[in-house]
Amino acid sequence: MKKHDQDIQQAFTERFGSAPSALGYTIDNPPLWVTILLAGGLLAAFVQKPYMMGFYGEEIKFIRTSVWKTTTLKEETMTLKKSDITSSKLKKFGPARYFTVKTNEGQTHHFVMNSLYKALEGQPQGIDAMKSFCGV
């Protein structure tokens, strides 16, 4: 396991009390119309929310990262429970996997995971874990 993966796994262990079964990197994108309004995506980086993801059985724990340096973990966290998902879809475009997840609280998340993201050695397992978690 790469040092970067070990550091991320350690951060999840320290924050949530145990190590996740899989890790992943994702960006929670704004709706497409917002991206288009923001100069066709040139300014979209300012509204995207990048996260490291840890998979814990029936939950995914998210730790916010910097847009510019994904090894910089922030204090902001988020949890998504499988029981909170009302619907989910997967679209593939090249190496990108677009997961649209709707919750029973009325939230819609647009998670993008790139299979070519090389900074996290466990990214392929993270994508598989996300597919399994969402049932897609």
C-alpha cells in the first residue's frame, strides 16, 4: 500500500474509530446547469466538493479534501447511509464514473470517480465498493 493510501486510511481510523474496508476519491459536483453557468466548467472548481471516501459496511464516510491538493484533509466530514438512498444511477464516460445518488432527505449528490486517478492506489476498489453500495 502506498504511503498516501496509508495516511488516508490512518486519518479515517483516527476520525471514525476503525479502518474502512475500501478507500476512494470522489468529487461531489454541482448540477450540470451550474457548471455550464460557471464559464463551461472553468470556474466550477470553486463549487466542487472533493472528498476521500471510506466504506464501512452500510455507510460511506467522507472527509473533505482540498481541490488543489487531495492529500490535504479538512475537518469537514459527511456520512451517507445505505438506508438513506432512495435512488441511484451510474453513467460511464471514458474513465469517469458518474454516480447520481438521491436521498430520502431530498438531497441529490453527483459523485464523480475517475478510474485513472493514480494518487490513490485503492481507487479501483473504491469504485467497485461504490457500485456495490449503490446497487448499480
